[in-house]
Amino acid sequence: MRTQTDKGIIFRELHERDIAFIIPNPWDIGTARLLAHLGFEALATTSAGYAFSIGQRDNTVGRDKMIAHVREVAAAADLPVSADLENGFGEDPETVAETIRLGAAAGLVGGSIEDSTTRRDDPIYDLPRAAERVRAAAEVARSLPFPFMLTARAENYLFGRTDLKDTIRRLQAYQDAGANVLYAPGLASKDDIAAVVSSVDRPVNVLMGLEGVRLSLAELSEIGVKRVSVGSVLARVALGAFLRAAQEMRDQGTFAFGDDTVSFRDISRMFEK
């Protein structure tokens, strides 16, 4: 089994390669083990996917429960794990810093902090405050006895604020505050992604799998992206299949959905130690 230091070094080196890597997002122990079985090199949790799996909406899971969840995922497979730590579960930088400490203690070698307030009337922190929060997280990350990749997220596009200049300005400020990876979920065009990559000198993560966003890993590598995640998309793919099957049973009384399942035997083999 790899040590946390080993995982941290591996994770850091993945961001230093010339080509992008995919970091898929499991939402529980089982999906983490399945993704590891398929040969992915690292994993990232999804706060929304986990919340849906326990019957809650995103941003309604408390920090203690989320840390317990990421601890389970980090222990599920012998791979580096980065976690979606939402906005750090608090307003003040000290709370954000403590969230990074707790995540590292739970076995993580990476984690992301958003600049979202979770308030509908004022969804994004003002830039000085947002940068201060990233700086507090970065100080903790640098103090750890193993490499820890801190990702800073600019959430503008997820809240309808499609202002590329402000998004880039935010990512540059988070870079200066000490973030190791930069991420603006919701960017949909190749030109916008390329503009972000060329405006910073840290590895950039992009979110793929959203409706209408169909850039390939090769295309993203060509423009300098280092990491590609899918957020809650895998969880929603699974839930979509579940709902279609349930609706078929309810509305038609038929069971054709069984033709598309993975065999019991194949799944069992994937979970063999």
C-alpha cells in the first residue's frame, strides 16, 4: 500500500506531465473501487454526487459528514484522492484552513475550495475576501509533511456570471495566494478554456461532461489543460439509468432495462481483493 507521501508525490507529478489526465469523480466506496479497477490514476470526490446518494441536495452536507465520506473514499483504493470541499464549510479563512487540515488528516492529497458563498442573493465572495480564504488554505497545504495539491475554484459560470475577464482575474489572484491548481467550472468553449490556460502559470482543471460540452482529452491537452474532471456527471448518469428503469416499470410494466445491465458476475469480479 502506498503511503500518503507516495500518493502526494504521484498526484503532484500527474499535474507536471505534458498531457492532461482524467480524474473521475466517484460518489461512494463502490464507485471509487470500480474506477480504480478500470485503471484511472487518481480520483476526486463530488459533493453533489455524494449528497444525491444520501438523499440530499448539494451544499447541504455538513463538514463532519463530508470529512467522514472523503475518508472512506480515500481509503477505498490505493490511489491519490482530491476532495470537493465546497467553500470550506465556513465564511472565515480560519474555518477554510481547518477544513484543509481535516481533509489531509482524512487521507487526502488534494482538495478544492470554491469562492461561492452559497447565498442566492450574493453568490460569489468579493475578490479580496476570496483570495484571503485561498491564502489561508494554501498556508495549511504548504505546512503538511507530504505534497498536497490545493485547487482554487472560480464559480462565476455556475451562477450565470459569464464574465471571462473577472474569472481570469480571480484565478490569477488565487494563483498569487498560493493555489496549486486553478479551476473555473462551467467554461464551455475551447477559446475560453484556452484563454484561462494562457493567463495563468498553474495547472488548470476543466470540467467536462456537461450538456453540450464535448471537447476530447486530446483537444484539451493540446491547449495546455492538465487535469479533467466530470463532477457529479457520473453520478447523474447512474441516476438517469435508475430513473429510466423505474419509470419503465411504473408506466409500462416491462423490464427491458435489464438488457443494459452489467452482469452480477462481472461486478463481483471487480470487487475481488
